[in-house]
Amino acid sequence: MNAKETKEQKKLSVTKNMPEERIDQFLAKKIPDFSRSRLQKLIKGKQVLIKNKSITSASYKIKPGDLIVVNIPKASEGKLKATKIALEILYEDQDIIVINKPAGLVVHPGAGNWENTLVNALLAHCGNNLSGIGGVRRPGIVHRLDKETSGALVVAKNDYTHINLSKQFSDRKIMRSYQAIVWGWLGKNQGTFKGNLGRNPKNRKKMTVLSSGGKHAVTHYKMVKRIGNTRTEGASFIECRLETGRTHQIRVHLSHNGFPIIGDKIYGKQRKISDLTLNRHMLHANKLGFVHPRKNKFLTYRTKTPAIFNSLIDKLSSGFSDKY
């Protein structure tokens, strides 16, 4: 791609007082809106030049007198369709949008569902005002919630915000709290589940707690209410706080320790609840807190407990379920 086809061109000079360092490190400091991985892709794509010659290695050491030209190609338009889907917006400004995602809505497009996802809805609502770092299939998406999990989710409207929020997630500075209704009574009013998570070797679509390998995962919980009359046949309404954020973490930790989330078709027990139809699992992201990337202020967003949670608690409290 030549310079005429680029959306933007940045020129940077290396002066005598600057330390010798890798060009990707130098560019990351000078162009904070871009992630280091994106800059490395530009280098590999021959979009970074010194003295009109392309630099192809991110490990190139800058030298005093270098004049660096960075060609920034136009963002890929992609072929995703903007779909008008009603969104419950908790907060929105020029940098972020926080929504209360309903259960049943997939976050980003994939095989079999290219039009009716949160990303499609965001494209309809925000137009082109979404970060491109996630790629054409996941513009603006910093984190995700499972299809059947409802609750608070933040989306980035620009690359600077995306990079900042992603770092907060990786540094474990994001506050994430979830409500869950599980089978059984947890023995303690509060506690912690630990266990490395990875793909189940017998079923790659499922995650599991591994005895070796996998990724470190920690879930804290506290009891909100015990339901029913006995420890084994009862249920618990709990609140979980994530210390780490692994795929299906809460669902796997609870199931592994004998307290599967009610309605979870993958990790749960299939039990019938009289006169109540559940088309989702009982997991809801009720609190989300982070530092606003530009305002540098910690913000917390709360969502109401879904009505189905209260209906389930009432039903289980009045008369317990029957096993299939």
C-alpha cells in the first residue's frame, strides 16, 4: 500500500538525547493510541520507513538522526451488518459505552450468527465510532460475557480507550461482580475457589480445572441467601468477584466444587423446576468498575437483579424442584 492510500502518516525524529531502543518500543511511546502489537504489524507490513526504506524487524535499534515515517492504512471496513437491536445503555460518552447486556445476546459475530449480535447492534448505534483494535469482527469489544450471561459490559469507542481498558483488565484493576444461583448450600458465608483452567482434553468446547498447566484462576464468593431446607437439596444465591478473568471461570469453578449454576446446560445439573421455564443460566454481571481512560476517575456501574432470578428464588423457596 502506498502513501496515497493511507489514512494518516506520522513523522518522528530521533534526537541525540534519546536512548537507543527497539523501534517498536519507541513508537509505542510516541503513538500511545496504538498497541505495541499493532505497531509490530505495521512494521511487518512494511509501513514503517527510515530514509525511504522499509524497516521489517521490530527489534531494529533506533539511532540519532533517524527520520521515521509511519504509514497508517485505512481501517478495514469489514462486511458486518449494522442491526437495530434495543440496548439498555448505562453510560455513554465520546470514549466508552456501558450497556446492560440481556441474556441470549451473543457478543460478537461468528459462524452461524453474523447479524444479530451485540457488535451488530453497536454498529447501528455508534456507526464508525468504535475501536478497530478488536478486528473487523469485534470492533470496540474489550471483554465479553457468555451468551446466556446478562449484565454490565464496557465497549471502547477508540483505540486509545481500548488499549487503556485492556491494560486495566490484564493488570486486574477492573472490578467485576456477578450474581449467581447455584444448586446446593455453600458451607461458608464467604470463600475463594482456586484452580488453573484450560480446555477439557475430552471435550475441547468445554473448560475444566486442570491438575497441571492451564491458566491461574481465582474466584471469590459470598453468600447472599440460602434457599430450601437441606444442604444437598437446597440452593444458594451468591455474589462472585473475579480476581482473574478466564473463559467460563465462574461456571467452571462453581461446578468443579459441587455447586453448578442453575440452568447451565454445559456445566450444570439438569433438574426440572415446576411451573418455571428457564431459557438461560442464572449468572448476571451486576457490578462493573474501572478507571475512565481520559477522566482518570474510577467509575462503578450497577445493574438490577433480573426478574427471573427473583422468580426462581420464590419458586425454590416455596416448593423445591423435582429431578429429571
